[in-house]
Amino acid sequence: MHRSMRGWIRFARSSGLSLPQFSVLMQLRHRGSFGMSEIAEKFEITPAAASQLTEKLVQAGYIERIEDPNDRRAKLLRLSKAGEKFVVEGVEERYRWINDLTKRLSAEEQAKISEALTILIKAMEGLIL
Amino acid sequence: MHRSMRGWIRFARSSGLSLPQFSVLMQLRHRGSFGMSEIAEKFEITPAAASQLTEKLVQAGYIERIEDPNDRRAKLLRLSKAGEKFVVEGVEERYRWINDLTKRLSAEEQAKISEALTILIKAMEGLIL
DNA sequence: CTTTCTAATTAAGTTGACTTAACTATATAA
DNA sequence: TTATATAGTTAAGTCAACTTAATTAGAAAG
């Protein structure tokens, strides 16, 4: 786990992004487009800070600001092609070690783990929703 | 996982410590005493930064600097009583949600997960050693 | 013993992420 | 329509963590 953490942090840093910035990209990929104010809430920072944070991501070419059709004050953030590619690579980097781990497990062991994780995921969903 | 992350970060922040500072305390608890240079290596910062980082932990009363009996230039860092207490509370805070999760699982499900985790831990040990 | 290397610290300055405050533009309510 | 609230931005300044460079003390090698 520690190894993967380092991998992630290194990947983010080597690209010149802070961890929160990278995190925003991850959120965008996972949950689709959302607005500035949601970033502020989610990361517990002021709207001003959120704006500055996203500005850097826009300048880096990873996200695009698009107009919210329902509210012309608001802006939606969307992953660009480059951003998409970047995040996918980051995730691969982060989870590379899992491949090594999987190789060490028998088919039976893998099945057991898969089942256990399914149980856990369901329970966690119940916890959140 | 996200929830627990936030919990940890909040706990660290509310105590006035940065996450790296808290991380040093965790390492100290997990691996016992070690020296300044190891911190610099582990966190990929200069010795100067490591020194400043630990200074704050010393001032907060969480760790103590003791002399290395083998090398009088070097100093060993050790968790103080207060530091020990602080870390334990932090860990509890971080993993509180696991209790909620466990309550949602039947005895059978818990057994399956336990078995799967045992398999995983062994495989990871093999990966590291 | 003297030179050189290593561990840690301190001082000074840089950087980046954050804050507050002021502002623009749009939405909503009176 | 006017007033008020909301979404986002920009400017200015704060603060913490980092860097480099200089310093002290002890270790290791010649």
C-alpha cells in the first residue's frame, strides 16, 4: 500500500501536479463533469482556491471549462483527451504492483479474494448511501 | 477509503500537524527509533527539511531526540508517551468506520473476508521480502 | 595528527497553496 | 423593477514547507 502511495505521489509530482490537483482529475474521471463549487466543498477549500486549482489544470490542458446550460454563472469542468490519458496512465502506474501480486496467487485464491471484495464493496455502498 | 483518508487528514490537521509529520510518528511507532537521515531518505527531502520537520514534533512534545550510542553525531528519534497516545488515537479515528462496516457483515461473510485478507497479506509479504 | 567525509543544525530566501476582500455576472425573490 | 443571493474570478497578502549554503561536531582514512 505504501509502495503504491509513493508511486502515485511520484507520478503526480513528476508531472508537476499537486496531489489535490491529481485528485480532481480522478474525481472527474470517476464521477463525470461537475462544477467549481463542488470542488470547494469536496476539498474543503474556498471557492477562490478551487478556481485557482482548476485554472492550473486548464492551463496544463487536462481539463476544459464549459458552460452549464442550466445556469450561465456556473461552469462545468470536463476532462480533456489529454487529461483522460494522463489519469489512465496514473492509475496504471499506481496499480502496477497489483499485477505482481496477482501472479503470486492461485486461481482458487483469486476467486476467494474476489468474493470477499465483492462483499466488502456492497457493505461499503450500504454505509455510504 | 476516501472517508478514512479524510478522517486521518482531519485528525492530523486538527492537531496542528501536517500529514508528513503525522506520518513520521506512524513510522516511529511501527518501526521503532531511527535517525534523521532515514527520514530524509524515506520522505525524499533534504536533511535540513528533515531536521525542521522533527523539530516541530519535538516542540509539540510528541518525540524525543536521544543520542545514538554508536555515533555521537547522529541522533535517534523516539516517540514520547504523549506521541504514543496521540498516534494510537489517530489510528482509532482513522479506522472507526471499519467498525460500522463490520456490523453490516454476517459471521460467514467476516470469515470469508478474513481468509481472503490472510491470503493477500502473505502474498504481499512475498512481494516485499 | 591532519585531512576528508558524514550527521545534524541554523539562517535566509523561494515557492506554492491557501486565505480574505473586492468585483463581475447571473439567478431568484420581493 | 429593485434587492438580495449565488457562481466564479482576480488581487494581495499570509504561511508553512521546502531549498541552498554555511556551520558545528564527530567519525574515518591517509
